[in-house]
Amino acid sequence: MAKGKALTYEEFISLAKENYNKGGDVAVECWERREFDYYVKEFGPVTKTKALQMFKTWRSQEKEQEAMMFGW
């Protein structure tokens, strides 16, 4: 998968599975094809770099929510 190449939905989910514990779980568990297609329509193609940044952001948000809930 080329770094600047637009990912297909299948490639996006595959990358998310590879990064499941790094925020990819959000894509695996919550994104169906229609969410992916809507995102691409609104914000442009998803590249590997963009996807990895999305996963990182989601993981950061999960950590923040856990800290607020459990006082970590």
C-alpha cells in the first residue's frame, strides 16, 4: 500500500485491524462502508498517513475519556 495512495474501504479496515490497539478499533467496530464513503465525500481521500493519524487521534481521545472516568 503506497503512502500517498487513496485507500479503499477494504484497505482502510485492514490497516485499522493492524492498528487495532492504537485507535484502529474505532474504524473496525464503528465504520461501515457508508461512513467511509461519506468521510471521503466530505473530506477527500483517506491515505495511509491520514488513516494512521485518525487512529492516533481516536486513541488519544479514548485515553482522555478513560482518565476522566477512572481518575487516572
